[in-house]
Amino acid sequence: MNTDGYIMDGHVKWFDPGKGFGFIVATDGGPDILLHANVLRNFGQSSVADGTGIEVMVSKTDRGLQASEVLSIEQNQEPVSSGLADFAEFDPEEIAATPVEPARVKWFEKAKGFGFANVFGDDTDVFVHIEVLRLAGLADLLPGEAIALRAIEGKRGLMAAEVLPWESAIPRD
């Protein structure tokens, strides 16, 4: 049994991409809401960081409340330089002026705290730090995952200064 849904906002209690699910706590209280990995993937992400603000369509099922669609995920508003020494020399306005480009994750290892992606059409590696993911509300990336990013030249080469949902790189008419 699945009944018509309603919009709810809250925050991610926890999400485990390995298990394929997690839970959301509603801002207004009430029971936890199941967030399945497929629902998150339909939004264009494979993970979401614990504590991230989220707005979802919720459906009542025989097993309880479930997110049926992710409507938005809150981006952290901290400037990227606040926590990463590699970005300390960059002006946040310079980063914001950098174009958003579609990219694909080459590999990412959460335990190491970094990985690499490639902008579509270019085989140059772009370094992706886990703190940049955290600021985007992400907890992990999967190989082959489509993302969007702003890449800047840093001390160690090309680095992702911001990671966004892949559709952010789609030109709007």
C-alpha cells in the first residue's frame, strides 16, 4: 500500500551507500523517513553526508515513511577555503567565477579522503578532496559517477574547488 505523498524537509540522520539506504529526520519531528539509494540516484547522487539538509517527497507505505523523490539537497555555504590549506590562497569570488563542467569520477577512496575525476572530453586528472565533497553535502563518490565540478589550478595540479550535482553543468536556455 502506497499513499499519495507530501513534501517534507529535514536532515540526513545517516546514509550508508554500501547498505543502499539511510534515514532522514523531519524538521517538524515524527518518525524517521527511509531514504533508499535508488531515490538518491534519481536525484543524481550516490551518497549524502550525515547532517545534510534535504527536502523530499514522502510516501506512507506499509513499512512506514519513505522518501519517494529527493527535491533538493542543501549545499554547505562555508567558503571552500575554510578548512583546506590548499584553497587558502584562492579568492571565493575567483572560484565562483570558474565554469561548472560535467565530469566523471575516475576513483574515490573515502578512507584516504580523496580521489580523481575527469572533465568530459579531457583525460587530465582533477584531484577531489573529501572536504570539498562534505561542503557539497556528499559523503562518497563511486567510480563512473557523473558529477559537475569547478576545477582550479593549485599547487599540486588541477583540483576540484566545488562538486555539484551533474545536472548543474547542463546549459540552460
